[in-house]
Amino acid sequence: MKIVDFDEDVTLLSEFYKLVSSNVIRVRKEKNISQLKLANAIGHQSPTFFGKAEILAEHKHFNLEHLFKMSVVLEVDINEFFKTPHQKSN
């Protein structure tokens, strides 16, 4: 098992959040869905949190519940949110 100090190696977690966020944006745009419409569909009344999570503002990011709900309403496999750029082209 690899020992990682996530408090010291913040880049690793930050890059993961960026990957997920970019995939949420990609899938949402491919489906031609607005932030407001998707935010409402997963139970948020306003797109404010959603917009901040997409750009990782104020340390906001999507959690597993958000990703699960988005995968259901967008009708995509949840794995779409974890694909690297190389995997997207496959």
C-alpha cells in the first residue's frame, strides 16, 4: 500500500477535482443542459453551488451523491466523470 500525505500533496487531490469538474462540464454541455437545469434536477434550488463546483471556486467540489444523481439524470455511466483526456477519445 502506498502511503500518501494528502495534506502535503494537495496537488494530487486538486488534479482529481479538476478532472471530475472538467468531465461534468463536458457531459453537461454534450447534453445541452444548463447549470440551472442540472442543479435543479439533482435537488439544488439555485445554480450557485453548481457553478462554483464546476470551476472549483471557494473550495467547492462535487461529491459522490452529486455525481450519482447527475449520472442518473444525464443518463450516463458515472465513470464518465472520472475519465482522463486519453480515455475520452476511446
